[in-house]
Amino acid sequence: FSSQRAWQLEWSAGDDGSLRFAVDGDTTFKIGAGLLAAERRVSLGAAQGGPRTLPARQLPDEPMALVLSLDVHPGWGWPACPPGRCDCCTDCRLSRCTTCLEPQADGSVVNTRQWLADLCARLPATMEVDSVRVYQRRREAGSSGSVGCDPPRRPTAKLIAAREQVYTPPGADAPLQLPEGMGEGE
């Protein structure tokens, strides 16, 4: 993209909830909670384990983090990287990530990571974010105190404390903490 865009995710939990993704106000994808409520058979590529059963689930309504990322992963439609034969990294600055020479039956050699080299050549290696707005509708917050990172209905502080290493960013000594005064239902 060469101009500013507005990306949007509306997340409404509950039995009648949905996830709605939009770009510049136009819906690009929407999934209702009912679609997730039943077990489903899904087809995945051989590199991802082939067909399998996706268990019934619900749209999460517990506190969570928002991660802004340019994700390059087979789960989002990118080609899988065969482990053990090549470096499966996705860093455009490293040739070991964009080059994996595989011999072919006819004696030729093909770069199986050429798709990533081509992507790196076309896209900027950075994503600039001007602002992020997070809000919760009053009807969803209710009067139960569900705003914040440790609401009574979905307490998370003890879970995080018990699994501190999972919630600690690389190079940090402890999990991220909210700034003073945030997450108190304000």
C-alpha cells in the first residue's frame, strides 16, 4: 500500500458473537460464533498434516494481547518450509531465509524460497502504525467489572503468575505490566 489505510477488527464474544475484519470500512471477512460451535472436518495441505477434525470452540472472551505483525506463516496461505532441509526463517535481510536450493529430478536446482525473495523485493520490510484504538462497548462491559486484564468472570493474574516464563518477552526479566492506573475498569 502506498497510502494510509484503516484496518479494523470487531470482536464480539458470546453465543451470538462474531469476528469482522475490514479495510477502510469495507468488510473483507466475517465469521459468526455459530460456525465455530460445531466440530468440523477441515482440509489442510500435506505440509500442515493433511485433513483433520477441528474441535468445536467458542470466540474467546477473556483478556488478551493485541499483536500487530506482518506474519509470514503457512497457516496464512504462505508455502510451508520443509524442516531440516533449509532455514525456515522469514527475515528479508538474511539470504539464508530467502534461499533454499533444492535439486530436482531433472538435475536442475530450484530455490524453494523464491516466493519469499520475491515478496521481500516487493514489500517494505517495515510496517508503520500511526495509532491503535481499542474500545469496549458498554453493553459488553456490563456492570460485572469485565473491563481490564483480570476481570472477575475471567481472572488471569494467577494463570500468568503460574506460567510467568510464557508471558515474559525475550530479553525481559518479567511479564509486561500495565501502566499505572490502567486495567482498573476506568
